Amino acid sequence: MSKIIAAMLISIALVAGLVGWLIVGDGVSPRTVSSAAKTPGGGASDSPESEEDLRIYCAASNLAVMDRIRQDYEQSTGTTISVQYGPSQSLLAQLQLTQTGDLYLPADDSYLVLAEDAGLLSLTLPIATMQVGLAVKRGNPKRIADFPALLTNEIRVVQANPDAAAVGMLTRACLLPSGKWSRLADATTAFRGTVVEVANDVHVGAADVGIVYDAVLHSYPDLEFVAIEALRPAKAQVAIGILKSSRVPDQALDFARYVTAPDRGLKVYAEHGFHVAEQVLK
């Protein structure tokens, strides 16, 4: 079985898994983080989320920075926030199906365009950008520095499913015109659900290189980012959208403005390696 066929089967399995997950509840990935659902010991409680929660659908690539912003906002306002993390496309499918939630923050604003076309959004606010490239062990022991290095049999490559995660979608869109995509897909050892899972594979040694966003590696001190020319055009435009389904649209707007405030959320985004325009931070 070729790796391309295997990738197609993985995509089909992911879609089937999403349907099952939506029926039975949260799976491992995507997952929900809610301060209201945490016990004093730090574990998850079985109690339902508060009706006063702000509900956010957030790409896994933004997990570390959003968790910090969520905590800061809760401490300053007393508002309880529930965040559903996962692949951008899977989250979009979920909010289309459930028609619930207050905000949607995918890894790339192309998903916000889809959400707007579906009549799900009332407003979007830009945040930052991320660069697509390679994650390798610090010191780059395999000396992986260009696209041809990804195609050798000695290198184990992992990337995110392009039909579920924004980083995979951007990678495919970037490489298709030059004919490089099929070669990379065939050389890929495994496709994962999210960019975080890709970084984790490289972190634990299950892969030699993964295709990730540069900002994601802020949480992985043992990994380093390698920019390659073939992926230089692949950049994610990060933005947050307010959903028409929001029960508390004024509160949702307040949080979105907090996220995009230069001295609040954008400052945290910059600290986590996202590219925020310098003139915005001044």
C-alpha cells in the first residue's frame, strides 16, 4: 500500500472518528479545557459546564498561548471560559453541526472565511501570523535543511492531516503547484490529527522531522525550527471570530478585544513566538 493511499485512509478514519466523537462526547483530541470543570487537585470534574461560560473553539496550535490568555482574563474579570482545542477543520465541522459556542479561533483565517460563508460569524479580528516549516531535535542531528532531505528513506517525516488541520492544508496548498506535494505525501511516515501531535512525535523520538508552525515550538525547548525555501510561502493568518450562536455576544466581543489588545493578548502571543506587527505592540 502506498503512503498516499494510507494517507487517504487515515483521512477517512479521522472523519469517521469525528462523527463518533460528536455523538458520544469529547475525545482525547480535540479536548476541552475549562477552569469550571477542574477539581481542586487539578483533574477534570464530571460536573457540566456553567451556563455562564464563554465557549471557544480554538486550534491546537494556539493551545499554550490561549491557556495563558484564558487564565489572565479569568483572573481579571471573574469570567469562566471553556476552550475546545482541536484541528481547525474538525472544530468548524463541530460548530456547524451543533450551532453553539461564542468564539472560533482556527489556525488560519481561511477557516473563518468558510465559517462566514456558512453564516456562522458576526465579526472577525486579526491576531498574528505563524510560519510553516520543520521541527527537528535541537542541534538538528540529521542535518535536515531543505526539501530533498525530507524524501530520503532514512528520514521519518510526520505531518498533520491536510483535511483536518490548517498546517497540513497550508503545506499541501503551498507544494501542489510545484508538484512537490505528492512526493512529500509519499515520503510521509504518518499523518497526525493536529500540529501539536506532530511536534510530540519529534519530541519523543517517534519521528526525525515534523511539519509545524514556528510558534508551536515555544513549548518544546528540546526542538528547533528549520525554515526551508519550499515552505516559505506557507504562512498562517491567525484571527478570532465571534459566532452568531453566542448567548453572550457582548462578553464574547470583550474577550476578542482582550485577545487582540496590544498590551494584553497580543503581548502574550508575541511572547509565545507568534509574529505580531511591531507597530501594533508599540
